[in-house]
Amino acid sequence: MKPITLGEVAAACHGVLYGDPDQKITSIVTDSRKAGEGALFAAIRGARADGHRFIAKTKEQGAVCALCEEAPDADIAYILVESTLVALKGIAAYYRSLFTIPFIGVTGSVGKTSTKEFISAVLAQKYKVHKTGGNFNNELGVPITLFGLEEEHEVAVIEMGISGFGEMTRLAKMVRPDIAVITNIGYCHLENLGDRDGVLRAKTEMFTYLKPGGAIILCHDDDKLRTVTDYHGIRPVFYGTGEDEYRAEGITEQGLQGIACRLIHGDTRIDVTIPTMGRHNVLNALCAMAVGTKLGLTAEEIKRGLERFQNVGSRNRVIKTDDYTIIDDCYNANPTSTKAGLDTLSRLSGRKVAVLGDMKELGADELALHREVGAYAKANGIDRLIAVGPLSEATAEGYGNGAYYFADVDSCMDQIKDLIRSGDTVLVKASHSMQFEKIVEALS
């Protein structure tokens, strides 16, 4: 973090400073365990712990200031605010303003983390990249991500996730992207956003704080995104599998080894093998090509970056055991991403098994959407469906004969090895709260 003064911090969050305004801080943290020399510790009241209780401990570790909602019981400088969370967003917006490097904001219902990683892998061939780590893509995670910016960074790729209206506006106010990327508009957070039109409205709030002269990059394959024609004179750049500005041809799936294709933009042709499964990753690669082109990368640099892409976490992670192959995609799930996973599974050789769990936050149509996914699995030649969780009973119903249903993860784990056999390829996918990593561990 660039050193900034307590006076700057207090002004940015409209807090009252009790301490030396010229004192500099070198980090801002919300985890007391990470509060070292020169840190400002932001005390947050959480569901399980109140950060205010750890202020004295952070002083012992070298922290020089606390951002808090009440006067601390410790001899430490502090900035008093009404809401620590709100204050952090103000500080993050100020800190971001100290950088003149390009910022890329990435959102979408499905694939935003993978797309962020594709973009970062490409840009890393020319620039020193700062990117969102882990799942730090919400109103707490984005400030923490921004505070990780260092003077050495030449470009920032910031993932932005939401669940309701207004959130993207608040995120975009902090990030102020030069390039706004939206991957797709799917069936997610419908209990707050209503329908896909609501998702579109919420995601495109990002444009409100798009920097003048900025760029909008959208997937034309998405029926909702292709309706975006202009935003205050900025015409979107589209990528897709049709006759788009950035397009692909010759898509050839190579099983677990990845997918080969030719990416096209104007006179540029890039023949590349993307080292991950799934045709949808061709779209992610096209998006990264579009961002890379905007920022001056050559075709050779873009190709090299795409071929160095690596998945993070439980996203299409392939695990080969002595008996079968597991596709660990249990980080999260909604109907769009689950169907994409089933598409990938269906194109592999051998017997195919899908272990699917509840997809959360789908609103009033949740059972119909689960049932639809089950029918999709059957129609696409999935040989066996194992459905887990209360909502997933509808998934089993949609699949029909040959489906097995378990009410919870534990009961599934007791019997799952009896339902798969040597040589099977097994897709494991559910919303993160289902804890399907336990199933992956049991099978590994």
C-alpha cells in the first residue's frame, strides 16, 4: 500500500481523528491477525465477533490507528465513524484515486472469476497486474482488494459481485473502471433482483462510474447483454461465437486437455489451445483478448497469456484417482453455470455421472429451475444423476428414471461410492453453502 496519512484517511471517510494527522499508515486491515507495523485496523462488528474487542491486541502488534464506531479501550490513535463498513468504502475510493493506471471492472452472473483470471493472465505478459484474490468481490472485499494496490502495479483487474440493486453502484464508485466487462446475465440472486431483466439493470449499474472515454466489453452471445447499444456515447465492444468484433472459429474440444480454437479480431488471428475444459472458456478467452487489445498487447502476448491461464479454487478442477476422474466445480452454482458444466461433461468419453446440489437464491421459480436442470442432464446424455439437498429433489424429478436423491451431503457420502464405478467421470457441482467439497474429498 502507498503510505497515506491519518489526516487523509479521516477526510476520506468523514471521520473524527483522535491522533496525529501526519502519522502515516502502510496498510489497512480488517483481520486483527494481519495488523502489523504501521497498520490501520478497521474494527467491524460481525456475526461471530466484534472487531472492537481486538483493538488493544493490534496496538501490541504494531498498528498505529483504529477505525472504529466507539472510542477504544486502548492507548492508540483512532478515527471515529458511524459505520466502519461505510467508512472503508470512502477510504477505498480515495485510495483508488491516487492511481492513474487502467482499472478493469469484471462482473457477470457466471464466470466472472475465471474471466478475471483470463484477463490477468493475458495482461501479465506486459504489465505488473494487481487482481482480486479469493472471493473478495463484495462491498467489504473490494476495499480490501484496492488497499492491496502498490506503486509498482501497472493495471488492476477488479472482480465485482452483487446480490441486490444499488450494490454495483457502490462498488463502481470505489473502482471507477476504465474498462467495464460483463460476462453474462443469468439466473442468480433472483429473490432480490426479480428476473434476468433485473439482473441486467443491477449489473449495468457499473457504467454509472465508468471513466470518461472508457470502454464497455460485453458478450454478444447473451440475449440480455446484446440489448445494450450505447451508454452516454460509449458503444459496447462485443465478443462472441457469431459475427462479432471479437469472435472464434474452429472450436475443437480436446477433453480434459482443454480446448483449441482460433480467435479473430480484424486482421488478427490467434490459434490457441486453452488449458481448461468447456466451450464457455472460449468466450472468456475472447474477452481477455478484447481487454488485452485495448491495452496494447500484441497477438503473441495475448496467445502466451491465454496458454498460461490457470483455474483457481474449485472451478473445473480435474482430479484423477485410481478409479475415476472428478471434475470439482463445487465453488458455486446456478442454472446457467450448471448447464455449462453438464455440457462439458456430456462431451467427454466413458460413463458420465453428475452429482448436483441445491442452487440457492433463485427466487419463486427455484423448483422449476432445478427441475429444468435435471431434464437438461437427461437430454444431454448424462448416465447417472445424484441429486443432493431439499431443492434438488426437483432436479431428480426432472431427470426421471436413473436419478438418485439424498436429503443432505452426509447421507450422500455414505452411499456415493456404491453409485459410481471404475472409469466414470464425475461432475460435482452445487452452491457453495452446500459444502460439496466434502463429497470431493470423499471421492478423492
